[in-house]
Amino acid sequence: MPASVKNHSIETPPQIAGYEVLNKLGQGGTSSVWKARQVSLGRMVVIKVLSEHLVHDPDDIQLFKREAMIAAGLKHPGIVQVHDFGRYQSGYYFIMEYISGYSVGDWLRRKGKLDEVNALIIAHCVGDALQHSWEQATVIHCDIKPDNIMVDGDGTIKVTDLGLAQMVSSMTPATSADQEIYLMGTPNYMSPEQARGEKNLDCRTDIYALGATLHHILSGRLPFGTGDPQTIIARQLHEVLPNPCTLNPLISAGCGQLIMKMLAKNVTERYQNWPETLAEIVRLEKEALRAQARATSPSAGGVERSSLTIPLQVFDEQAVSGTAAPASSAPAARGRACPHCGRSIGTQAAFCQHCGKAIVAAASQPAGATQKRKIKLKAPPPSSEAVPPASAVLPKPSPLPKHSFGQLLWSALKTLLSLALLVLLSIYAYQKLVKGRDIMVPARVWFAKQAWPAWRQLPEQSAQWLKNKGGWLDNSRQWIAERLERRATPPQESSSEE
């Protein structure tokens, strides 16, 4: 993308053609972040500019470009998208998606700690995004922490800052013992193998970091405390974190076990892949949602409360130290209605931007209920020809139950009898109440004179009939006996005289 920059200092807004820079969102050690409006499309974007003191280092330039390339290659609603990369006279920048909400770190600093439902919903969304990056491109994030997890203005959870992300296929061999080790990451959340400077990392590194993030947002305490990085790394390598249930009694035992397994020092003792991890997170999430529903149900005597007690709109750029914009500045994507307040929310939203309550599929259905199944289509290798994806196989509809003719006839007969009885009762009520006549009197007289005597004579008539038929029955039995005897006797051969 052709671009011209007239002033590219860190403190002065960059002048990039096609973009109107509005304000500064943040400043880091390697880059500055600016909010801008793309003039051609009229949309809000974020411009990330590499710091001036790093533009002469090829390694820093490569890391900056790799961050843009990795994010641009990952298409997932839970990963901040990169739209473009550019170079100007003495620097580099890239354009990425604008997040109108706030980070989980901001949320945590305001509340102190989050409840279990919100924490598991966040872990579910982040884990799904990290699973996508690992399965589709063997990419690990290497810096998962609350400040790198964003809550967008429409309630969508997004993972940002892929500056330390690595592709496993591009990792260099492990550093030898006599070489200096440069660690990149956040000491309180990096895994022990990452803290040791190992290069053979995989998705279990991000699983550990997500476990440390869960430990932090549920307990309200930094996993390994404060201090200089070397001290924190030493604690990371040698100290075992306490079960978060001991720090927050509101955490369920299952959630505590989940976090402790994710934080196992030995990589073989953790969850070994994302599907296994997410299955346990989703199970606990649904249990927590059902428990919350029971606690807030009026029939259970609970007091209804929002699981998200801080609405999205309370965060603005000034309140969050220039890191986010008002949630109301970005319209929500239309797709579905919030089950709590009924207002429109985004299709991928994990929280409602209006009432602040948790919005997930499990929130309105039990653990084993129907869920939307995502069909992931893996891209073919570069050397193979593109093959159109196969359509999803839908389950066959259940056949209608078959009924015999007798069942249908009996059903129709019962219906007719019910209608006839209803008509008779209606006629009787009309004659009795309107005409003042009891039409049942003739029926009772007929029954007393005709039906009842015949009914009393029925047993005698039946006995007489059986007696009259007795001779016929005896003859039938005798005929059957003769036939059986004739069959049992072998035929005799006749002898002819010569």
C-alpha cells in the first residue's frame, strides 16, 4: 500500500496517506499505537508504528513484520485482524482492526477479580482462538495475559498482540549452554520451558499461560507476585502456585483442578492439546452457568444479578489511560438478540454490550443440549490444487411412526364415540334446562320393562344354548378322533392269488 509519512516521531501523530490519525492509544517499548480513520472506507482502524530506535535493527524489523504476517494469516473472530503492512522512509507500520472495548486487564484492575462464570467464558473464547492458530498454522502466542485479551464493543473476546508469536516450523535450535539467553514474554505468565529459554515449544506453552491468566483473574493476585524479572522467573521455575480455591472460596473445586493441571511445571502433566483443554473448560463453564441460574432463580429465592457487573459503556479512552475508545462508538454487529434484555448483539459476542450479562450458547441450555457445530475447513497444502470443501452431512430426519389399520380404526371409533356422547349430553342439557323435560325418563322406563328382564334371562339363555349345541360339539370331537385314528393306522397291502 503506497503511503507517505511526513512526521513519524513517536509523540507526534504519523501523517499516513489515506488515514486520518485521531489520537494515541498507547506507547510500548517497541511501538506506538494510534487510532485512525480510513478515509476511503470510513472505518476506524489502529495503526501500529515501530519505534524509531528499532528501525535500524534487522531483527526487530523482522519481528515487527512477522507479527503483522502471522496476524494477517489467521482468520478467526477471536483474533485481532491485520489489514495492511507498510514501509516509509525511516520506519514501518501496519494497519489492524480497531477494538472499541477494553482489555481484561482493565476490567481486572477495576473489579479486583472476576467471578468464575466470566473467567471461564473468557478462557473458552481465548482457547478457541489459540486452538485455531495452532491447528491452522502451528502458531503459539507466547504472551497470553489479561492485557492481551480484549473485550470488543459488541462483547466479542479477542486475542491481540502477536508480537511474540512463533511458528513452530521457524523456531531456531535450542540455545547452547555457553550462549546468552534472551527471554521474551511476561514473567508472571510464561511457562517454565519458556522461562528456561527452550525453543521446542508447542501449544502447551499457551495452555500454561492461559492457566496463569485464569489464576490471576480469579484470585485477584499476580501469580508470582511483583519484583524484578529475574526474581519472578526464579519463582516461576521453582515455586508451585497455590490452588486458587484457597485464595477465593467462591471458586469451584473443578475449576481449581483445571487451573492446577494447566499450571503443571512438567509439560507432560498438563493438558496435552487444546481439544482436551477446551472440553474441560466448556464442561465447567456449563456447570457454573447452571449453578448461577439456580442461585439467581426467583423460585430458588435468589436475587437476580448480572454476571458482568461493569457495563461496557463505562470504559472510555481517558478512563483506560488511552488504551480504548467508548464502546458506543462502534455499532454492534447485527445477528441475534440478547436473551436477557432482548436488544441486538453481535453473532460472536460473549457479553451483551447493553446489559452486560454473559452471552454464550451454554447460558440458555444444559450441558448436553444442542450446540452450533463449527465445521473447520483446513486449507490444502500449497503444492496441491484447491478442492472445493465438501458440504456438511446433515442427519436424516427420523421416520414417522407407523400405525396399523386396526389402530387407526380404533382411534377413529373413539373419536366418533366421544363426539356422539358430547352431542347426547348437549341435547339432554338443553331439554332439561330449557324445555323442562327429562328425556331420560322414557329411556329408564324402557330399560326397566325390556332391557332389565332380558338381561336377567341372559345367563339362562346362554346355558340353554350351550346345552343345545352340546350334541354338535360331541359329534365334532368324534369326527376328529376318527380322522386321527385313520391317519395313524398304516394301510394294508392286498395280496392277489395266482
